[in-house]
Amino acid sequence: MKENLGIVVRKARENAGLTQYELAEELGLDGKTILNIENFRGNPKFDSLNPLVNLLKIPGDKLFYPDIKENESHKHQLLLEIQSCNDNEAAELLRVVRYMLEILRRQNSDS
């Protein structure tokens, strides 16, 4: 788990264009905290991990289910979009998604 956490955090930090120091500063953490996490020595407390994951927009599946295939990027992007919705938007989207899935599945079963 520590190795996966380090890999995921480093990749997300680099994608965000932040140095370890910049990330630590933005989170109000000691500079060595990010270094330790990325070098598989860190076992951060939830109080540090939660803001880190939220700031870098790391989905939980990347942390807890590292075996999920990378080729499911459309699902990943969809989840990120959904996470940015408020509850009212999510309720409306849920109706639309259910309707669209019904149509797609009907089309696939007719093929």
C-alpha cells in the first residue's frame, strides 16, 4: 500500500505541475512529508492524507484498487466529473445516465 500511495501521489503531483515543496506548502505540511510518501516511507495520518488526495484530485480507486486497468480512462474521467457536481446536479445526471444506459443496452442487445 505504501508503494502504491507513493507512486500515485508522485504522478498526480507531477501532473499538477507542483514540486514536493510546493505541494507540502500548499497543504501546510512539512516538506519531508511528501518526500517520505513518494519514497514509500510515509504512512500519513488521515488528517494529512485527505487534503492531499483532494487537492491532487486522486480518486479512491487509484489508492485502494491499484489493479484497475488504466485503459478505463473514460470511466475515470466520468467519475471526476461526477465528483465535481453538487447533489442537485448529481440527481439530474442520474436520471439522464439511467435513460442513456437503457438505450445503449437495448441497442447492444438488438445487435
